[in-house]
Amino acid sequence: MRPRNIALSIAAILGGSLAAAGVVGFAASSHATQKSALGVARPAKDLLALLEQPGPVELETVNSADWAVERSGLINLSHPTSKSAGLTDGDEPIQVYFHALRHPRYGLFIVDTGVEKALRDAPEQSAMSGLVRSAMHMEKLKVNAPLGEWLAKQGQPLKGVFLTHLHLDHVTGMVDVPAGTPVYTGPGEASARMFLNAAVKGSTDRALEGKPALSEWAYQAEANGLFDGAVDIFGDGSVWALWVPGHTPGSTAYLVRSTKGPVLLTGDASHTRWGWEHDVEPGTFTADGPRGVESFKKLRAFATAHPNVDVRLGHQH
């Protein structure tokens, strides 16, 4: 049985009786949330005037772990292009990343968290429960650079964590983040309700333990914008949070004006190189398929219109 099917079975066991009573799923986390005081909502088109200008941010992408998960979750295998290519389900090799942003004025931030040190050294002590580790086939995970080990080598303190979304494979390194470090997400990430969350909510809450309330980006919805909303994080146009809902309600991509040129971090709005290059959206791991397709197409259109942008996908180079 594949990981998602096991997780769904766990959720069914825990949530079946409540569903019969009219309960609509479980929240992704019970961690407190608040409106972010960091960042200014601006029309996404405002970033276009800055794309050709050299950026101030040093950006490093770290492959924290190699893993393999089911291809049908990462790529829509029902898409005509997938069918014509003969794609079938099975293990797809992926990476678990975090991205380090060094701003000359505001300091060190990371996008997503890779994996925690304990997941390599003492899995039974990690935030991820044994049941979840089994369901997610952690035996297929090869840890390369746990976040805690990487942070210990840095010469400056971590000022904050920008999450693309709240799924476990993006927050499992959070235990290695110093207590009190601010954490930022898109709106509705913690409160999103699914029965699948019954299996993972406890692990997510343990990963977030000791952190302040999640600060939610204060997007202003753009009906016909480049993206559904955008936030200029530092107010200087150097790093942008881009609202790309679908995979999760608050899924966020980040546009970083790095010293080597603009970089788009898609998060799981697009997981794989094959899916991106063949214009095929993600598969069953996305909560809202139609909205996910819209966000995927907006990201693709943006990248096509601006070929100087380096695109870094959720789980593959």
C-alpha cells in the first residue's frame, strides 16, 4: 500500500465516526496564527519593473535529503501529455530542499526547512511519529544535510522561516529552528481542514512547538493579476511572496532578486522537472485540483514571459 493510501486509512479510522457526526475534516495544525506584520501587499505586476535590476540577496539552495514518493501524486498522470508519454505510477526520485536567503540589511532567512537532524540520528526522537514515518516510507529517505547541522555552521542567526506551505515534508526540519524564530505562511494553512490531517496533525504540531504564532502573509486578492496576490516582504522589492493556492489554500511561491539574477521558488505548485517542462500540473497530492491548475499556469506564463528567471521547483532540480 502506498504512503498516501496508508495515511488515508489512518485518517479514516480516526475520523470516520466524527465524519458521520458532521465534522468536516481536521485542521492541519492547532498552532496559533496571526496576521503578518512583515511585508506590504502590492500588485504582483509591480515586481516586473525590478526583474532586470541586480538584486541584493545571496541565495543558496540546499538538498537536505533524497527521497522517493508516488509519481501520481506529483504529476497528473491523467493529463493527455502524460498518457502520450506513457507515464505510469511508481516511485519518483525527489529531493527535500530548503533555501537560504541572506539579505545585506535584514539578515538570514530560509524558505522551507529540509529535514531535522533527529530524523537521521534518532528517528524515534523526531517530531514525526512512528506511524507517520512508516506511512511516508521514511526508509527511502537519505538525509544529506539536516537543517540543524547546517545552521550550526552559519555565522549569523536565523531571523525567520518563510514556508511555501504546511505539509510535513516542508516543516519537518522545523525542530532544528531555534525557539522563538518567526515563521511565515500563506493564509489558511493551519486551519485548512481535511481528514488526511488526522494522521499528520500531531507531527506537524510537534514540529512547530516552541515557535511563535504562524504569521500569515496579508495578501490582497487580485482577480486578474499575475498571481492571486503578492507581498513585498522587506519593502525594498528584493523578495516577494506570491499567492499560488491549490496545492494548499495558502500555498506560496517566492521570487528572490538574488545577486546572480531573479529566482522563482515554486514550492509544490510544481513538484517535478518533467511536469514543469511538459506543462503538466501536479497530481493527487494537490487539495484543490482546478485551482492548482490555475496557479501552475500563472507560474508557467510568468517564467515563459521572463526567461531570465531561474526556476527552482518544489522537489527536483
